[in-house]
Amino acid sequence: MLHKVVQVRLYPLVEQEIQLAQTFGCARWWWNYALNKSIETYKETGKGEHPIFAKTSNSKLTIEIGAAKL
């Protein structure tokens, strides 16, 4: 199977740059948060369960924040 690479350069407007920075910052924060929770859970229980996907009282807030930026 042959894969093709397409390189694209984007020139966003200032408003778009701000939005992209906020979106990537939010994604980076959630990634680090989930990684930290996974590490803590593994240290406490010895299991690699992902606590972010477990049903919690603040899961609705997580979905709303994630949907707003991501």
C-alpha cells in the first residue's frame, strides 16, 4: 500500500490564531490532566484504568467544556 503525503500551510487571521491557541491549550491541559489521573490511579490501585471515562458527578461539565473547545 502506498501512502501519499500532502503538506498544507495555513495562514490564519489574528482571531483564528487566538482560537487555535485556546483550543490547543485546552486539549493540552486535558491530556496532561488525564495522564496525571491515570498515573495516580495506577499508583493507588495497580490497575491502568482510565478514570476520566468513569461516570462521575462532574462528567457533564467535562463534556460541555470539551465540546466548547474541541
